[in-house]
Amino acid sequence: MISITQDAELMTNIISANPVPASNRFFAFTDEKTHPSVISHGQDGKLDLIINVNDKPQLKNLGEIWKISGSVRAISLLQDVNLKVWIAVATDAGGGKSRFYLIYDVKPTALLSYSKDNIVEASDLLPEIHGIYMSNFTRTVQSKEFPLVFLALQPWDRITKEDQLAYLNISVDDSKTKVSLNTSWRLATNTLKILDVTFGTCRLGQGAFVLYKTTTGLKLQLRVFGGNDFSVELTAPSGASCLSSYVDPDTNSSVFLVGGTNITVYKYGDYNRSTGTGTKLSTDPPSGLRDIHTARYERRLTIWYTTSDDAAYYYSTTTDAINKGKLVQLLAEGEGGQISGLLYSNNDKSVSVKTLVSVDESGNLTVLQQGSDTDMWETHPLFVISERDNIEVDSFTVRIKAISDTTSNKNEYTSKCSLHLSTSGYARVLRNGRAALVDKAGAWYETDHTGVLTLIIPTADFSCQTFAIDKFKAQNGHETAINVNINPSSKLNDKLKSIKSGKALLDAKTQSGKNLIKPGTVSEKDADNAVDMIKKLNQMHINMSSPTKSDAEASLNSNTETKPKTYAGSSPWDFFLYILKKAEAVKTWFLQIVDGVTHFVCEWAGKVYRFFLNSISAIGKALSWVFAKIKVGCKAIIDFIGFIFNWDFILDYADSIVTLGNSGLEYGMNLLDGLDSKAQAFIDGLTADLKGRQQPDSVPTTPKAASLFTNDTSNDIHHGVGYNWSSYQLHHGGFKDNSTFSMDPMKRHPDGHPDGPLMDVFEDFVDEIDTITTLMKTLAHSVTKLFSGECTSSDFFNEIKEASIDAVCGTLKNLVDAFLKSVKFVLQTFKDVGNYAVNIPIFTSLWKTISKGRDLTLFNVVALITAIPASILHKLTVVCKTEAPKLKDKLDEDTFKQYVEGNTKLNSELGKEILLTATISGAAAVILGGEAALIMFMMSSVKNEENGSDISPLSGNVIDCVMFNFSMLSLICSWPRDEEFEVGLRQKVSSFFLPVS
């Protein structure tokens, strides 16, 4: 039987990526999977492409790929209904000249590779190009469709600094495409500067509508390029700055919009004569326009624009009643300085999606999307993957794991299985580290080789869609019906219940110890109102999540057909993003039941806004608004009721793990001081002994590897999002795809090293040290095979054990005739390598983000991977000790020796901390071992005959102390069992994890 475990957290995720800074100009378009893509004219004159490659957003140098020469001066992009794109580029050729290139008829993903058949360069240098404008109007040339391309450039027949508009001739000769400047068509006026160009059609023909400066002021000109040679110049409205157009479906003639101090509408009767003045739109923008776009579907019309105070608005109306629309402020002042054109896509037959790319307050590109199924605008950062940097993304993280109760039925194999998943509304997510779209229709999503599907849903609040899984499909294609519902925000309910009063809310502290609300910034009255509404909304959320609902609750969730729509399909949720930004200034806000349906209501600037609370995500939006009202943003909410990593606690654990390992190595090296001429025989015997050593039980790298070592009570822990976060980073954070390993050459100091050999044997040591460091790199790369699930733990153990023993023992045998300190130097080198800064793509940058400046070493890799789940297990099992063990600066080789030998002089508290570190970390490593490859010390234990109890594996023979191994399962540490604390700790840990033999 197939079962599904699930866990979800509201948290700040760390993603290996960089934000995308805004540029001189950018164009958004849609790739074949409906992901938004961008081309950007950067400040450095480069032409950048942001596009998903294998569902991961990447930054590419488009100019370099397509062999475009020179610094970019101007760009334009056009995409047709078949998603093919045309990109026009002008570059600086020097001497007041420009090169021109046209990439044509290319699918978005095909932009990633050069094709000589899809790019053409103008055969001659052109006058200096200032702007490029591509028309939706096309011309057929040798059965190929090309858009009309217009250039704003230095007049070709004048030396004065003016602008002229011209278009390009495109021809095909002997299957070779050619472009050249058409000098027979131009504007009827020599302009000082062309400000904007748009295109339209009317009974006079197809033409360009141009806004420009002249010596006598701003002018407009309609210049026909199809039909006849008609042109007319009009006086432009005061302050005009931008143009757009749409075709009126009733007249089939274009309507031109001129943006400036106002929006002026020019219909055919206005622009066909020089005295036409147009008609001002009845709804004035709050400030002057900087840019304007239009989107029309049948009679529904949306006008998008940015203003001089960097706000973004859209105006929803109809073509037959343009003055009876609704103005919506989408982005507040300072947040909408640049926007792309509107992208429309249909994710399935019932859902259309609007996408905008804008610039946030940090100057980086951000994506805004609205699905027609919810009408809610969602925002998330536009980023590209990086091996060296990280960004923080506030998100819901959902971990879903498929588990089978059989090992023999191929119809229920969960490795690389697929789950049919749907959501309550359209959303963009990261699915096991890759971009994906989810919606009500549902789709199949493949798990990883452990049967896990992890979804990261970026959010700017704590509203999230719900999920449902109705089918399981094994790799052989067999499908099984299942029924699983997932509400990512359900964990927040209990935490919200803890808020009892306004005063308690004002006094509340976050998990990191900060004030939730800055003292003196929120009145007790507002706090009381907020708590009252939080209680009601939270109870609604609980009721709606419950499998059984009362009639009233059911009606609340079923009124999907009564979703209010006004003004060409606009919804009250159109306004929510802006009202959320203005929450602090709103004076009146309450819940109201109308016709049995609950609404969230607020009054702002003389208008009443009602939001229909018919879904869990809608309730989440209302809760987010209430917290915004009391000046608590998303990050503070996460710190208050979400999941946070206590990095100080985790780093203390990591330091203790590293200290424990280093102390074991130091102790092992000191054992060498007792060796004499018997060393040669010792090494021969040791080699045979190690190679005969019993390997761990073979475990396949499938979901069974983890489930074999767990019981039912452990599911909530080791299936948790936080517990598996380090495993997720290894599998899907980029480490798996970038498993290269590098380290700078280590400096060797034959005379300066405190344990260095003498000069006459130093060269021999150089060769042997190189053997060891090469082994380290080989082991670091071996993890890739384990990630892919191509070998069992037994195969992997044998491979690594043989390599380690041969390298280490061979090195010792070759140096047996050197000074005893030379052998110690070899072991010291292993220790140095383990503590030497290395570069592992993705993981190095992740480590530096959270470790407050510590270098990443091989030992720290072990520590970081193990310390995160160990810290969570610690808090569940060690109730009496709230702080992490702190062995750093307290444990050294002497105290380690005391611990190993049971010396009563050892401080009892320090002994307990050593025991705590080893036991908790060992247990965590076993569970994590079923999910990811770990770098581990593979040690054997010896018997202390004096007290009759096992002692630390780290006190084994010398070579065991330095044998670096990657392993699927790490051996559980066996420690002395005669201490009361130790027995209680083991029993507690065992209640979560079954022991491994």
C-alpha cells in the first residue's frame, strides 16, 4: 500500500542564486513552458538573456551566443502567438555609425545556441541608431513572415544631431536573408528627438504614430507605410511622454493613447486631421506618465502605466465604454519605475495568467502574476542560479514523501515515482529545485530517487494555496489512486491561538528574541482590534481545513460562482496588493457577513474595499493584512510563528562535531609516539586487519534505506522540512549538479612545520602527501555515484575502503625507515586537509552565508550536514539542556584521552557534552544517511578490558583515526553505558530511532 507523509513550514529559504538588477531597458517574453523570460540591455552594454534551462533560471550572454559585435545601443523584442521571438539589436560601430542585427523566427529555448540561418546582419553600417521599434504588422518575403522593423536614427542625409524614422528592407536572395535601410520612406518632419513610436491601422492603411520634439514643441505624426503616402502632424498634449495603441473591434481602426500629464485618447476622427486634439480619459493618473502599455481581449481592455513617482497602475475597462473603467494601483510609489509589457498565457483551458516584470525597491527585477482562478496578485523575485552566491526567499516549503509497505511489488516502487498533484489556485513553485507551475487541473510531478517531492512556494505574506494528490505512478507506469490533502499553512493555526490579547501582542517576542512590534508604534486599541480579527480569521481557517464542516462553513467554501466581477472582469482582489502596502494608513477595517458569506472590509481614501473570504488562501491574505496593519511584515511573521534556523545553536553543534573529530585525530597521532622498530610489522598486520574488517549491511540507495531504520513515532521528526533541509540542499540545491571539488595547493614548510620531517627525506614526503591529497579529491568526487542511486552502500563501502587503506598503508610503509615524526607528519597532513579551506560549488557559498565568516573545510561539510538535524533532535530529546554542546576550546587531545580511557579526572560536565555530541550527531547521521551521502569517519571500537565497557570508535587504531570515508549509512557511535545520563539519553533517542546493528 502507498502512503504519503507530509510536512510544511513557513520559512526563509536560502537559494543558490543571484537577483537580476534592472537595466537600461528590458523585455519580457514567455518560454515554451510559460515561464517568464527576459532580455536585458545592461549598463555595461551587454545583451543578457534570463531563461530557464532544464527548469532552472540562468543568465546567458545573448550577444556572445549570437556573435553580436560591439556595445549594445538599442534593442527591441517581438513574440508571436506561436511563441517565436524576433530580437532586433543595434550596436556601436564607432564614428557615429551602428551595426544592426536581427534574430528571427526562433523559439525561446533555441536562443541558447547560435544558428546562422536565424540571424542576419545589415550588410552596411547604418547611421547612429537611437531606438528600435518592431511592429506587429508583417511582410511576407519568399514565404517567410517578417515583422516591420523601424529605426530611430541620425538622418542619413544630414550632419545635424536630429532623429529620423526609417524602416528596414528585408529580402531573401538565394536562400540568404538580407536587410538594408529603406531611404525612400521617412517622417514628413525633421525631428529633434523621437520620444516614442507605436503602430496602428485604419482605412488610410497601416502606419506609424510618432511622438517627437521639434523647435516649436511636442508633436504627433501619423505616417502611413501601407496603402498610400498619407501623413498628418498634430500638436501633442502638454507633457506627452509615451504612446500605446489598440484596435477597436467595432471599427477595426486603431485607437492611439498618448500618456503624459493625462491619458489622451485619439480615435480615427482625431488623428486623420491636423486639428485633432483627442479626448482626455476621465480617470486622471495621480502623477505624470513615464510609460504605457495596452492589452485587449475581445472588448476587454487593460491599460498599464508607470508614473513619475515610480508607481504602477492599470485601468480596466471596455472598448465600447472606455471612460467607465476602474483604476487600480498595483505597485506603490517607488516600486514601479519600470514594467514590461503584459504577458498573457493559458495554463489550462480554464485559467489565464497575467505576468508583469517590474523593478522592486532594491532595483532588482521581480515577477508579478495573477491567475484568473483566484484573481490574487503574487510577487516573487526574478533570480538566476549561482555557484557562488545565495539569496533569501520567504516561502512555504512543503515536503511530500511516498512510502510503500512492500519491497517486492514493482507497482509500488517509490524511487523516482510520480505524484498527480493539483492546487486550489495557480502558483509558481520550485519543485525539487526546478521551476514548475501548479494549478487546479493538476499534473504529474516526479519525485527524487528517495521518493521525495519538495515544493518551495515563494510568498510575500502567509497566504498559500492548498494541494491535493489523487494518484501515484511507479516508474513502470502503473497508477494507484490515493487521496491526500495538504494545507501548508495549517501549522500556523496553533501558534496563532497563543495570541490572547492586544497587550500580549504588543509585548510579544519573536523566536530570535526581538520585539514583534516596535514599542510605541501601535496603539493598544489597534492591537486589540487586530487580536480580535486574528482570532476570527484563524478559526475560519481551522473550520475550512476540517474534514467536516457545518452548513455555514460549507457555504463559505462553496460560493465560487458569486465571486464579484466588475469593469471588464476586474476583481476586488486586483486592489489587494496596493491596500496591503497602505494598511498602516487605513482607519476602518472589519469582517462583515453578507448573504451568509464573510468579507474582509476596509475603507481607504473614501472608498470601500470588500474581499471575499471563500478560500484558505483568501483568509491568509486577510491575516497578512492585519499583521501589516500593526507593522509586522513577512520576515517578522516568520520569526514569530514560522520556522527559523537558530544558526548560532547549529554552529555551536558544528564546532563541537569538528572539535570531536580533530581531538580524535590528535589522540591517534600521539599513539605513534610509542611506536619503534616494530612499526613495519605493525603496518603489514594493520593492512590485512583493515581489509578483513566487516562492512556495514548492504543498503540500496532508495527510500527503503531510510525507512528500514525508523519506526512510526519517528515520522514526524525525520520527515520534517527542517530536519531534512541539509539533505535537500545536497540533492536539489545545486550541489548534485555541480559536484566539482577544488582546493588551493597546500603550503609545505619542511623547516617551519612544528612536526615537519628533516630535509633529507622531505622530497619523499612530498610524493606521499600528493598521494593523500589526491585521495581526498577522489573521495570528494565519489559522492556523485551515490547521489544517482547507482550503487548500494556495500559497493560504495568496499570501493572507498580499499582506496583508503591502500593509500594510507602504502604511504606509511614507504616511509617506515624515516624518522618517526615523519609518520606523524603524514597523519597531520590528513588533519590539515580536513581543516583546509576548500571550494565545493553551491555548498561553499551556502556555508559562508550562515557561518559568520568561517571557511568551508571537509570537516565542516560533515558538521554542517549533521548539525542541522542534530540540533532539532537535541531540542526534542534533551529537555534539561537548552544550549548546544560547546566543545570548541574545551576539548583537546588530553581531555579526549581522559574521556576515552575513563579517567576520573575528566570534568563530568565536559564528559556529558562529549557524549551528547556523539550520540545525537550519530543518530542524526543515520537518518540523514538514508537521504544523502555524508563525509564520515569510519571507525572501529575497541574493548576497554579494565572497566568492561565499549569506548569511543575514535580511540581505535591509528589509521582508523584518519580514514576519511563517504558512506550511505554512518556507524552509530557506541559509548560507555555505565552513566545514568547516558542511559536516559540513549533511551530518549531510541524512542525516535531504531538502533542499527
